[in-house]
Amino acid sequence: MRIYVLALDEVFDTGLSTVLDTFSIANDLAGSAGTPSIHFEITVVGVRRRVHTSQGLSVPVVSAAQLAQPDVVLIPALGAKMPDTLQAALERRDVADAGELLRQWSDGGALVSAACTGTFVLANTSLLDGQSATTSWWLAPLFRECFPHVTLQESRMVVGSSRFVTAGAALAHIDLALWLIRRSSPALAAVTARYLVIDPRSSQAIFMIPDHLMHTDPLIERFEQWARHRLTEGFSLNAAASAAGTSERTLARRLKTILGKTPLSYFQDLRVERAVHLLRTSNDSIDLIAAQVGYANGVTLRTLLRRRIGRSVSELRGY
């Protein structure tokens, strides 16, 4: 399988290295996994002759003009991690040139994939319009603002289809590489994951910090401040809207547009965040913690934790 790793200038060091190392390990293990015929031909491609990582290391690249049509293209993250620096990076000429290449390769039948902030580079081409995708969880509001025609599922670690694959933040580069390996051989992906000492991760939800979501909307900030002081109380949309200084309809619309959630869903996210913190930092019983975050009993909280973040109480406490 011919895979091009498209490295733009100031590429995220860990993302690029992780992708290359994961495929290298898979190639080394192919024989022992019973798949000797599988080989991933990895080429680091650039749209400029010189590419540097965000830490200033020089990356040897092959010019895209010299290459044939790939089977798979993978875009590692840019080093820009926050909205202002990321938006500036997306305006660069090399990013625009990369977009032209991605459209060309996609039209030729290549599977196009991206991780972390690399998903912004892919979405910037409009190729993801009408598709589902994921991205770095803290940049979900910015992604929705920039790419309203993409259905964002930021709680998922990897979102894939026959044409496009996107992965979540930072070390989700490993999950993306393993997803691509799994397409050729589930057995090889499984043994590679074991050598990397990594469990399959279907969700980013356990890592999300609701108040770190990158938005600057004062209405949502007022709602969040109100909600955090009322986690033990029942949720009232009318009271929430009144505290935020707006109507129920406007509050619901703004949360849906920016965070992709209803007010009640975001309220429950804040309860889950608090419950996870208490489970990890105290010896309180699950029933006591449930009461501290507004639920009648531990059974309800256990169910919510499993549904929202895919973890049990014992897993969260490290038993």
C-alpha cells in the first residue's frame, strides 16, 4: 500500500514521528502476525523543498510533483494548537498548495486522512463538506465556525468512511495509523497496538475539559458559570436562559451552533466532568458522588458515565 504523509512546514513533531513509527513497527511485525504480504510503503511528501517541524527540526521530503497517485494520504497536525495561530497557519500559501494536491489525489481515488489540527487543513479544501469528521476536542467550536457543512463528532477518536478518515487530538495520530493498518489486517493492527502498549480508544470524551473548549462567546460563558454553581440542582432551561440574559430559543441555538450540544447535554457534561474528578481524587462512594453532582443514586451516574465516556467507575478509579 502506497501511503503519502503530507508534511507541511511547522508540522507537529510528535504527530509526524508517531505516524512513521507506527507504520514502521507494523512492517516489522507483518511476518509474525501471519501477514507477510502486507507492506506499507511510506513516503514523506512536501509541497516545498524544505520543511521544518514546529520544534525546528529539518524534515527530508520528496516533492509531490515527482510522485504517482497514492492509495492513502495522511496529513499530520500543524504545530499551531490554538485558534489564533491555527487560523493564521491556514492562510499560508503552502497550505493552499497542499489543498490543491489533496483535491487532486482525492479525485484520483486516494483515501485522504488527517489527525488533530491536520483535520483543519483537510476541511479547508471543502472535501469534507457533507461528511462526518472529528478533530482536536478543544478546537471543536472553531471547527464548527469555520466548516459549518461538516458534521462534527468531536467525542469520537476516529471517524472514517470509504473516502476520508479523521482522528482526534495529538496522540490520536496512533489511532489513525492503527485504523489504516486495520483496513489491511485486523490481526496486524492488534499486534502493533500491543507492541505500542496502547488500548483501542473509541472516544476522546474522557479527556475533554468542558471549560477548555476554545470559544469566546460571552453568552455561553454566562450559562456555564451559572451551570457550575447548580450541578446539584435540577436543570431548568428557563432559569438558564434568564441567567445568561437571553431567551430559551437563543441559548439553545447558540449552544448547538458553537458546541454542537443542547443546554441540558452540556449541563450533563459538566456534571460528568465533576463526577470524574471526584472519583479520581476522593474515596467517596458512588452514591455520595452522585448526590454531589445532582443525581438521585449511583446507578444513574454509572449509566451516564458508561454512555458519555465509555468507562466504568472501577476503570476511572484504577481498580
